[in-house]
Amino acid sequence: MIRSNRPEHIRLTSHPEPGAKSRFPIKWGAPAARERGPIIGTVSHPQDRNVIGSHGGSYAVYRALAVSSGALDPIRRPDLTNTYPAASIGPFAQWSEPNRIVSLDPWGHLVAENFKAEIAEGIDIRPTIAVTRARLDLPEMQSALAARRLINDGSVVHENGSISVVKIAIDPVWYLPGIAQRFGTSENALRRALFEQTAGMFPELVTRPDLQVFLPPIGGTTIYLFGDISKLTNPRTPITCRVHDECNGSDVFGSDICTCRPYLVHGIEECARTAQTGGLGVIIYNRKEGRALGEVTKFLVYNARKRQEGGDAAAAYFERTECVAGVQDARFQQLMPDAVHWLGIRRIDRFVSMSDMKYDALIAQGVDIVERIPIPDELVPADAHVEIAAKKAAGYYAPEPPKPKDLTKSIGRSLDKY
């Protein structure tokens, strides 16, 4: 068992001594990492801590279990040797534009580079973003190669159908004043709702107005970049993007009650094709299972839909969710554009999504969208037609059907020949 030299008494941090301030103030939106200041979520040195919450998002509780079992020393510092990003991202102008990024730390992948001296002193400053390289190996891409929709170029797409990507993991870092503004509420109201709806898990939300940054215990975001990412700096680079909210049952296990995996795979293929033709592909994958209501709620809704009188029907699709959860959708895409801003993107040429909420959120945040790409009809699973019909009826994008030819004009043009 690992033994720690930490003191046995518990020190509450929610009510500091009058006038107490962190040694490392945060100036959100500053144009440089050191001017902005580090994000420090440690609890072992309260005088250093400058945020509410703990690093690791939803995995912070597992870390607590590791400590309680004696498997992890609670005061251990991560060794960041050779963990630097495998590809260079930023900085971009959006990183310091007012209220452009409020739900992630744009400097989160450059901690070891920018705060080397502080880390050497033993201050617990941890990355909230990691950038690596990988290959995606999906059987659908082999089919795309066989059908010649993709080609083996040896750089983006390989002979076995695998696709080279830059893969980026992002933990949430919330700047509370900016989050409140994005949702059209006051910071005090936001803090109180977060405090009350988490059963008082974070008392500093209501007792520490001086701490304006919150590390929420929720899932993060993964970004997959296809192509030469140095082209992010060129505003003329064609961009194909799919923003996808997690659906484990479909994405991983292929459940046919929704269009999630087919649409995700379609987005990946479109991104790879754009990369092969000189552009960039972007997949943004958010952990928001079951419309951010959770997988248990999602499965309960499945049962309610299947068992209702008359069976599953598009007309009652959203109503069944609201009956169970009290709300139709809790994803609220207002924070989603932050990942796009972090990449320096101001225009998406091909947006592989039918979601009106995602489209509206991006447009509201100043991102131009040139073309919207719906899921092809042949990719919709048999059991998912109820879902797609309900979403179209609720406002999801669908291309207009071709207009019938004007036979009068056609006949007139024909007669003009004589």
C-alpha cells in the first residue's frame, strides 16, 4: 500500500481567510498562456488552487477511489516528460477574442511548455488537452475503398482502409462568467443552479465568487483531424466537419434504432475525402450520451416508445423523452462551437449534420456554414426511420426535393426552334 505524508486533518477550502487570494490569478482571454495564468485544481496546497473542482472531468471520482484504496499517492505529481503535443495546434486569434472560448482551456495542451519553472517547483499544473497521432480502422472504410469512393493515397487513407488522424482529447474547463452569458443568465444564477443540482458537491460555487473557473465532473470532447493540419492557418482551406454527440449503443455496438453510427461513419468518409483533395476534415465527438440525459434514461425512452399504443411513431418521438426525462433534449449546443474556435476555424464548407441546434449554435457564434450534408437515405437503418422522420418534422435540415419541370416553358423553347 502506498503511504502518503499528507496531514490527517481535513481542511475545508470553501471559506478561506478574509482577503486570501491564490498566488496564481487567472486572466481569462489573455493573449498569452503566462499572462492568462495556469489552471490549478490541486487540493493539497490550497494557497495555489485557483479553480473550483478537480482535474479529470468525470474520472476524478475514479482517482479518489485509487487514493482511498492505497493504489495512488494523493500528492503525486504527473511526470510530463515526452508528453508534449504530437502536432502543433494554435495559437489562433479566437483564443483571446472576448467570450469566444468559455468551456475549454485553449492553452491546455501547452502546460509543460509554458509553466516549466512552476512545475519544477512542485506546483501541480496539469494539461487539460492532449494531442497525439493515430489511425482509425473501420470496416466501412474498406468498403469505401472497394467502391472507389476513397482511394489508397498512402498518406490519409492506407491500403487496408485505415485512416491517419491527429487525435485530440479535451477536458472541460468552464469560465463561469462566459458560460452564464452564453446561456443568457446571470453568473450568480448559474452558480446556484450548479450548486443545488449537484447536491452541494461544490460549495465554492456559492462561497467563492473570486474563483471564476470551474472544472466540472463531466465527460469531455475528442477531436479527430484528417489531412495536413498546418493548413488550419490558411483561411482558404476547404473544411468538412461533423459534430457528433456520443451514442455508445450505435457508435460502438451498431444498434439499429438510430442513425448515429451510420452518420458518424459517413462523416468520417467525407472528412477523409476532403483531406485527400487538399482540404481538412474535422470530427468533433462530444460525451453527451442520450441527448445528455444519460444511457439509463435513453433506454427507458426506448421502452416507452416501443410499448406505447400504436407502437413507435415519429409524432410521439420527442414526447416520449419528455415524459421520462422532463425535457426533450439537454445537450444545449451553446458550448459546442468552442472546439471549432479552438481550431481557428471561421468557415465550414461542408457541415455533415442535419441538426438545426448545432447549425444555429455555430452561426450564432460567427462560424459560416456553406453547405449542409444530410445522411443519405440508404444509410438509415430500418428501425431508425421513426427517428429521422421525427427530427425532420421538428426542424432538422432536409434538402428540398427537386422542383417539377415547367412544361409550358419547355414546350415554348421547343417551339422557338421552328
